[in-house]
Amino acid sequence: MDHHTRRPAPPHGRRPNPTTGAGATVGASHSPLTLLVVEKMRERILDGSLPPGHRLVEGRVSAEFDVSRIPVREALRHLAAEGLVTIEPRRGASVTRFSEEQVLELVEVRGNLEALNAKLAARHKDPEQIAKMRRILEEGNRLADANELEALAQLNHAFHDVLSQAAGNSVLQDVMRSLRDRTVLLFTPFNRHRCRQNWEEHAAILRAVLNADPELAAVLALCHVQNAANRSELD
């Protein structure tokens, strides 16, 4: 009898993957698998790669990320709690598709909360956050000229996130972070038509913040959301 400890052989059809570089699969990472699957799927939903209504079949997602179905199932539940995924009995999971009434409600809430963000930011005039917004604005204008839509989508999210930080209200930041993820599903498919207009509106909001004009900043932020919503309704 061999007294040396032996490692069990890997399951049939699956070999250990020691890769840790850029080409590694999700399953090769040392981070919790569920959180990694959540992050990857959220990213694809928010950038429009997985459009509203797209079915998310556990087996396919499991094979794509080279993980078992358990972290995939947990990830889908997590994304459902965020409102990005809808899980229905006997139909499974799919990327959330909002009804017309839900769209109106989401736009109304986000518009008014973005207005509050901008108003508070103009009152506080946090130099560090304003400097960040200026840098983001410069990069956004450059990317808009180059029509780099994927990078613009990420930068757009960054601009609004920094605007929330400039407002200095942690409760509002938490609420807005979740709400933006949900409303971006509405706006992402149409941002290609608004890439220049988006950044002109961002510049106007920032000018109002710099001028310490909270009322104007609020109006501009509200109009920014409404303009994006109107664009989505036209297409």
C-alpha cells in the first residue's frame, strides 16, 4: 500500500487551470467565484452586451465562465436583487426588461435624485471632486470625438459617481449607485446617438457647480436625465 498522500484526480473532462494572467477563466481566480461571476455578468449587462430580455441559461453561463452552476445560480439571485435580472418560475432568468410604467417611474426618480446630487455638489464645491470631474470631462470629450462608445459608457458612469461624491451625502450615494445600474439598461442602447450631447450637458452641470449655483445645477441635471429618456423613447 502506498502511504504517500495522493490528490484526487480532477473530474472527467475538466483539467486544473493554473493560469492567472489575462487569459484566465473566472474559475481560475482566487477570488470568490460568485462575486466574480456577478461582476462579469453585471459588466456585460450594463455595457449592452446582454440586452434586456436576453435569457441567462445557467448551463451556458457555467460553461462560459468555467465554473459550476452553484456560483452562477447565486450570481443570478444577486443580480435579481439589484434589479438587473428577472427570475421567473419555469422560465428561468433573463436580463430585466422594464414596462413602460416602470420606465417612467425610474426616470422620474433618477432625474430628481440627480438634481439633488448636483444641488448639493454646487453647495459644497469640494475641490478634490471638482478636479476629478474636470479630468473626466476632458477625457469624455476626447472619447466622444473619437466615438469610442464602450469607454464613454464607463466614463459616463464615473462622472455621475463623482458628482454623487461631491454632494457629500453617503445615503444618497448608495441609493444612486443602485438606481444608476438599473436605469443604465434604459439608456445604454441609445447613447451612441447622444455621445456628444451627453458631454455638453455634463460640462454645463459642472459649470453650474463651479459657479456655486445649486438651483441651476439641479435643473441641468434633471434635464440631462430627461433628455436621455426622451432619446430612448424616440428610437
